[in-house]
Amino acid sequence: MSVEVSIVLDEQEKTQLESLVNSMGLNLPTFFQIYAKRVLHDRKIPFELSALDDPFYSASNLQQILKAQEQVQNGAVLIKSMSELENMENA
């Protein structure tokens, strides 16, 4: 027999949690079912589920950032202020 349980979260927490568990391939009811079963099995809290890392910090992106930083340090790029770019556009 199943019973329904209500959980109260503020809207921002719900949205953030829903986004996180979706990134793990879950929905909120499945997440809470997994959580409850795991706590009952292990008889302890917490347990870990992890979302994928932020793609900004991926190895390939960090490599590109370091390459760009090296280019700036070596003078291999042209640096212009926004006003200089606007003047070039209007010239």
C-alpha cells in the first residue's frame, strides 16, 4: 500500500531542486523515494547524489581560458575598450 506525503518548499528551493534532480535524470517524486529508501536501508543521513560538473570548469574550457590568458600576456591579442570599439564602428 502506498501513501502520499506532502513536502513544503518555497518556490525558489523547489525550482532549484527540480533542476538539479532533472540533471541527474530524476524527477522530484523519484528523488524523494530514493532518498527515503536509502535512509531506511543505511539508517543514516546523508547520502550523496551528484549533478554533472559545471561545464564552465570542464578541462577543455579551462585549457582554452589558459591559452587565451597566455595570448594576452604575450601581446598576441589586441585589447580595446568599449569606447574605442564604438569609435571604430562610427569612423
